[in-house]
Amino acid sequence: MKVYSNGDGRTDRTGAADKQMLRLSVSLKVVNAIGTFLIIGIAPPSVPLVFLWAFTSRLNLCSFSYWRISAQCWLVDED
């Protein structure tokens, strides 16, 4: 995966890196929603499936954490 901390963000006038990260975040949320429906909605309940769901949810939602942390750092930096 591309490292987004390389260089200065002000040099990317088109915002290509931000758009790519946003697309990744949205697509992984969709994958998480479909996976949740399949694991919890269709499959028979079991303890291993709960662990599988917990693992895949954390994996698919980790890109969203990037945006939350960036927004919090931006607010702190502005004050």
C-alpha cells in the first residue's frame, strides 16, 4: 500500500492521494456491510463466526480510523 506520509500534502494540488484513500475507505465499508450481512444474517450462529466477524470488521474499518485520527489532529493543530 502506498505510504501517504511521503512529501508535503500541499504539493498535491489535485488531492489524488486523498481521493484514493477516501475511495478505499468507502469501498471497505461496503465490503464490511456485505460481510456482516453474510456472516450474521445468513450463516448459522457459532462462536468462530463471531470471531471471524470481529476480525473482518476491524480489518475493513481500519481505513476509516485514518480519517478520524487525521480530523482530530487537524482540530488540535488549529487550536
